[in-house]
Amino acid sequence: MIILDHLYTKDELFAINEFPNGFVKGVVDVKKGCVALDADMHYQLADYLKAEQESKEEDMWGFNLWLENDEFEDILEYDSLINIHNNQVHGFPRGGMSIMDPGIEERATEVIKKWIQL
């Protein structure tokens, strides 16, 4: 697991780990503006951010990167079990694995783009 500390290119991410099919899981903390990558499960990254950055559960959102794709819309997806609870906390009772609040999704994307050049 890694907490990003500078703007990473795709090549730099592949140097960290040979992600099968270019697939990597990540968690973004929209309040603290940090991103963690490279674990088997999103909850592991969330726990890592809690321990290392004192992130709060309600501020963290899971995402996936498909680094072998070229278009931004095909690289980043919000699809994580940790998002179900967070959506409920933020007023969406049925939850959902994506980010239901457009403002939160916009902020999450902004933070991810700050750390990863896609």
C-alpha cells in the first residue's frame, strides 16, 4: 500500500507494482486531499489511511483505476463496497457502490487528479 506523495504518471504507478490488466484499487479522502493505492480490498486502504493520516470513514471513497485504458472516463470508476455505507451517511438510504452525491464525486475526482496524471 502507498499513500501518494507527488503527482504520479501511469508509468510511475506501474513501477510500484505490475497491476494485472492495469487494475488498481484506491481510496480517496476528500477532506484531507490524500489518496492511497494498491491493496486487495478497498477497506484495507481505508484502514491504512485511518492509521497513517487519521482519515475519517465518512470522508473516504473507494475507486478503481484501469490504467491500460487511454480515456479518463475509461480509467477512473467509483465502484466499491465502502461507498455503500458512506452514501447512506451522506443521505442516500439505499447506498450504492458508486458515489451518489455529484458534489462529492467531483471533489473526489479533483483530489485524484491532483495525485495521478491520467
